[in-house]
Amino acid sequence: MKICSAPWFNLTIHSSGKAVMCCIDYKLEYIVGDTNEQTLEEILYGEILERVRQQHLSGSLNFSPCNKCINKHYYMDRDEILDRWNKSNEIYKRKI
Ligand code: SF4
């Protein structure tokens, strides 16, 4: 099953410093963090992006901008996303 991988492997920073899941959200409809107040690590591993990842995994994309998104550019196999995410977390944990 393919789902959007953007909440795992993509982060877009607006010129204001606000972070969103992807460039589709240029209107800042779903802010996942703020680089004026948080590090990238805090945003990437924070509660908001984790919640969004769970929503993507469960298929309950009943929020904007994902509920109206037609972009398939980031679509990947669900198991491959989780496999890559787990591997990148292992590498990240070894570095800190
Ligand atoms: S579904 Fe669309 S709007 Fe939502 S994160 Fe993926 S690319 Fe972005």
C-alpha cells in the first residue's frame, strides 16, 4: 500500500521560520513547528509530526492540506517508509 512519505522525509521551512510537512502547504495551513523556537530535531521528532505520521498510516487524512492534496510525488510503499525511518533513526541515535 502506498502513502505519502512527506511527514517522514520532508520538511519545508517558510521564510517566517514556520515549518510545514511539504511545499504543498505554502499557505501554512498545518504548522508542525517553528524554527524560531525549536531545533530541526525537535520538530522532526516532535509530537505534531508524530501525530501526522500516525494519521497518514491510518489513512485518516481529514485535515487540510492533506484532505485536498492530489500530489502523488511523495507516495511510497508504507513498509518501505517505516523501514527507512527506522534505519535513519538508528543512525541518528548513534550520532547523538
Ligand atoms: S498528502 Fe499532500 S499535503 Fe499532505 S503531506 Fe503529503 S504531499 Fe503534503
